Amino acid sequence: MAKHYAATSLTGGGSGALDKINGALLSDGDTARVTIKDTGRTWFFHLDAQSGLAESPPEIIAPDSGAEAKRWILSRLAVDASTLGTAAVNDMASSEEGRAGQASDKVMSPAASKAAFDSWVAGKTSLPRQAILTGKVADGLPAFLSVSGNDVQVLASEAEPLILSFAAGFEAQGGIDYFARLTDHRTIANSALARGVRNYVFAERDPDTGAVSCGVTDVPPEYNWKREGMDILTAHTTYAGAYGTISASSEHNATWPAWKAVDRLTNVSGTAWITVSGTTTGWLRYVLGTPKPLAGYKLCGRNSVLAANSEPKDWTVRVGADAVPDVLADTRSGQTAWTANEYRTFMLPAPLVCQSFELNIAANAGYTTYTQIDEFVPLFSEDFFDLNNYTMHGPDGSLRQRVYLGFADVSAAGVVTTARGYALGDLAVRNVNNGANLAANLRYVEENPFGAGAPVQVGVDIYVAGDWGDPHWNVYYEGGWSVRGVKASSFRQNILVVAGLSGLCLGGVYSGSPFTNGTSITSAPARIKCRRAF
């Protein structure tokens, strides 16, 4: 059985040194951890009994006695939090993870590769976890995702490497983060892209080899303390939508068809599904274009005085591997006292990969004419980043090392219309409304620069007379209510920017903004400032 050793220095043969351990006691596969007390810097080694390589600390260390061919090989290097702001780990098993997949004439030597990477790390005062650290930039924006023909390319080179940190939890010395430095382009073939929807591009590190590959999924990752699922369906205007097709056992009439349960409209007359008159049982079925992991669902009560008695009370949910949902996934009963526009969320014990799912209603709360549902919202969860433990998990709970790089929008015909990378580091500044002026009494929905649903702290500035400043939010009454200001916040998976009813800002002492006293601003450019909150 392999043994684990602890040491307080690398070489020198003194007490606590790694090379002091007698080679005769060591076996292939033994591990060692060396922690320098003064700095907290930590190295991790494994023993290769057949190595025979020349000693070259810290990568290769030979025991001072009984060495034979045995060598301690550096597995990973932990950098103390006092140096980097968070303990970070660089996997040195392959000298540099970015080498995977490169042509042999383009691979840096192990010594040069390690020296280049160490030099880069040493120059940083802090490194965000589970992040894109650096990559190709153009006009101040990420440019490491591009379209080539109808394929998606992840761009990287020696001159403009793509450097990633993969969070892998915690240990006694702090967080564990594996770095990857990609220096060659990666292509995601058009055949791998889902049609008619947004594809989310990721880089995945093999924990055994350190090799990094790129891929896509049409379910964005979830960053949370527990799985709650992601609402990804786009609004239906008919039975067929971007992600699949909905049907029902019956429909009241043409005004209340099945697809209105997924039209994303609430508190609006005529936007619900209602069963045929005289029937209070029935089903709603959704067949996806491609299988996805269903984590749960939401139901919304119709905006109606009948909501308390005509919403579902008892039902089951079934899922299927094809177009027929035949596996029981959930059972609910006694769901009464619904109110108009009320949402209720129901989670499955674990995500279930399926191509179809069906809500089968056995009874409502007593209304005898029909049963109604305003909205049926499936919640999907593929990759889940656990903010408690800083680990990424697949739908079955297995650990993954994935960092999401950006997205590509693909038409129903398979044409890639957009490829956009996520922000580098932990701070991003982006124009609102594509740089055009904001107007009063309007809402602007912007992409989250760190990815759909990524936790961020967000603020907003407007541009007035050559200066950027916080417009604040001001409400006052002077012969009528006046609301001036601009606010930005996370909303669903995006960033929502709201301009005040009466204007964008009232200057100076009236609002606390930095602009000239008394100035009423009704139109101006705006920018959001987003900082990752994890």
C-alpha cells in the first residue's frame, strides 16, 4: 500500500527535508507533501521507482540515500494564499496542460514551459477561481471565440495564450485550483452544435492526464449553493418552439391551447392552458429536440378569481428516453389554495436525463368545469458549480473540471450567427444598449459578461459632459411624482438596467450624483460594471 510522507523542505539532507527520506523505505506510487513553514508554499510529489532521471529540484528530487532509480516527481504546486489571494494549484504532471493536442514541433520544452508559466503566475497578486484568467482580446473585449465557416473556434497561441483556472474544492492549505495554459486553436465542429438555440462553450480538463478539450452544451451551468435548475425555454408562440414541442390531452378552445402554458406570459388575459369543458383531468407533454437533464419544474396559477379551485391539486410527472414519457419521476398531492399568478417550484430528487416529460393531472381543488395552468416551466440542470465547496458536478453528481468560455448562437439551419467569449478575470465593464443613449422609462436586458446566471455584483454609470458617474435613484413629489435614476441588477440569467420614469438623473445635491446641481438628464449613454461574486 502506498504511503504518504510529509516534509518541511525540498533538499539539503537536513531534518525534515524530502531528500532525507531513505530510498530503501520508498515504494512506487508513494506520495509526499512539502510545506515551507515560513511561506506556507506547498509542493506535492509522487514517487516513480523506475524514473532514473537526473535530479532537478523542484521537479525531480532524488533521495540522498538508497535512491537507486527512485525519484520524487513534482505532481502539483500549491501557491500560498498570501501570494495569490487564494491558494492555487498548478498541475505539473505534464509540465504544462496546454501542451495537450499540440504538434510536436510547437511544444515548449518542460523547463521552458514551466519557467514561462511560473513567471506569469509570480507576477499576479490575485487569481480568481474557476475563471478565464487571460486570453485574446480585441477592442477591449474577449476575442478568443470565433466562427470559422460554421464551426466554432477557441483561439489560443503562444503570443496570446488562453489561461484558465479550474476550481477543485478545498484542502487544509486553502483552495485547489488547476491551471491550464492553451496555446493552440481548438475547433468545435458544426455537427456538435445544437440547432436553433444558444450553445455554451466549455473547456474541460481531464483530472488524470491534465489534457484539456473543448465542447458545447445547450444548458448553461448553474452557480448556486444547491441545485435549483435553469429555465432555458424560450417563449412559445405556437406548439413548436426552439427546444421542442408541447401538446395536451385536451384544450378548452383555440384561445386556451397547450402552448400558452409555455408562452412566458403571466398576469395577462388569455395566456393559459385550460382543459376542455367538463374535464378536470389531463396532461401536458413536452418533447425536447435533444435529451436534457430535468431537475424540476414550476407551475404558475392563472390570473383568475378561479385560481384557488381550478389549478392542479394532485398530479404525477413522467419522463421518457424518447417521445413517450413512461417513467414516473414525481408525485404531488394536496396542492391547494393557489392564488392568481402564484409560482410554486417542485424539484426532483436528482436530475433525470430525458427527451420527453409529462405533467399528468389527476384532480384539481374542486372546480368542476375545467383545470387551468398559466405557466409550466421545466428546470434543467447539467453542470452545477457548488458555491459551498467550489466544485463542478455533472447531472449525476460526479465531479467535473469545466470552465465555461462563452456561447455561440446557432440558427435552425445550423448557421453560427454569434460567438462571444466571457469576461476575463473578475471585473468587466460593458456598454448598455450597444452604446446608444438610454431613454427614460425603459428597461434594457444585457448579457451577463461572466455567463448566464453567474453571480455578480453590478453597478451602472451614465456619461454626461465628458464624465462617467453614478446617477443614483431619486424619487420625490413636487406637484406629482418624479422618479429619476438608472439601476442595474441581476435578473434571471442576465443583467437588467432600468431607467427612471421621469429621467436618468437629477444632478448634484438633489440626488447625490456627481453631475452639475439641478441638471435633469433624460438621455445618455450608460455602462455596467460587473464583478464576479464567487
